[in-house]
Amino acid sequence: MNLSNIIKNKKTEAIQENIITIQLTKLRNKYITSIEGISYLSSDTDFLKNTSVLLKKQLCCGASIKNNNIELQGDHIEAVKKYLINEHKIDIKTIIIKGK
């Protein structure tokens, strides 16, 4: 493996660590919107809690934190995407949407 391949692999790994995935799943005839990878935005321990409370209030839905992921009750993919882009200045290229 030459040096340029090693550098490309390191860049790819760094980019993949900063990807946020928004996933829609159906559970017992209800939709769940999961936000994965958001914890890298802040090292603050209350960041996930504060973000979930804020989204819960904005979207009028239930929210919980499981395994460093935020789960929202209902289909809120577009609203979460807009929130991340506007409030946290996330590049749209680093957001992956699954399940829709």
C-alpha cells in the first residue's frame, strides 16, 4: 500500500466519523425517527438531552435517548434535517437519510 492510499483511507475514516444518519423505521404501526452520530457535535454530556428536549418541543412528539442516538416518535426526517442544517451548521453532504 503506497502513501497516497494510506492518506485517502485516513481521510475517509475521518469523514465517516462525522456523518449523521437520520433513519425512519416502523415499529408496531408507528414511525420512529432515529438520529445517529449526532454526539460528535459537542463533548458536553447534556448535549444529547438538551437537543432531544428541544426537538421534542419543536415537533410536538415524544423523544428518548438510546445508545447515544436520539429517537423521535413519528416521521420527522425533513424537520430534523432542517434543524441540523440551520441550528448546527451541518453540511448537507454529511447527512445520510435512510428509510424513505
